[in-house]
Amino acid sequence: MDVQQHIRELMEERGWSEYKLAKMANLPQSTISNLFKRNNVPTLYTLEAICKAFGMTLAQFFSEGKEPMELTEEQRALFAKWATLSEEQKRVLFELIDIM
């Protein structure tokens, strides 16, 4: 995997500049710039900070879409509540979401 390219793709998906990534990851702008301009491989600390900014784990970063994303506690709670709904309640909820 080309780590720099993958970071660049994630930035493009979000419309982030190098500056925005640096701010979101709480890293110096020079760290992000050097990552691309000097083709530096990020340290583990830097990559963890970048992943956190993207809202993902290191495992998710390297999974290349082959493994499911880990759910947040909020998402788990939502699915647990969903499982208790009747088919009619699910249909109504979908209709509500569609008009939002």
C-alpha cells in the first residue's frame, strides 16, 4: 500500500487541504507537507493522529476496504433499537428519514 497516496485519497474524499489535515490531526503543517513533498513515510504517531482526524483506526486505514468498518457506540445503539421495531415502524422511520 502506498501510504501517502491513501492519505491523499482520503483528503480528496473530504475536500481537505494539507493545512486542514494538519489542523484536524493536531500536527504541524510542516509534518504534512514533508509527508508529500519529501515522500517521507509517516511515523506511527503521525499516522495515528492522521487516522484519528479521519475518524478511523489504523486497522481500518490499512484494511483497503476488505473488512467492515467498526461501529461507534452510537451506531450500535441505533442498530439495537432498530432491531426492536416492527416492520411498520421501520417503514415509517425510513419515510421520515427520506423527507429530512
